[in-house]
Amino acid sequence: MLYDPKLPVLLWFINHRYPWLWISSATDFVLFHLSRNTSARLPLPSLLTTYNVFLS
């Protein structure tokens, strides 16, 4: 795999400009797995997505 020198810069830029992106995607990921493991579907990921759209 070739090393892309722009990748750390891009990650740094996203991390400093949009730190809530990491938090929300991690929370969405956890909630998706929780809702997949339980019988009832949780409405939380859609709420988080709406909150992210509101923030941006």
C-alpha cells in the first residue's frame, strides 16, 4: 500500500475543524450494533444524524 502524504493532513484538518464527527460516527456505530443485537430498533441514530445536520 502506497503512503499518501495528504492523508494525515486531511485527518488533522477534520479533527480540528469537526471533532464532533468522530464522536457522532462512533456513537452511531455503537448504537447501530446495539440496535442490531436487540429486538427493538432504536430511533437514536436518526436523532443523532439530525443533530449533526443541525450542527453543520
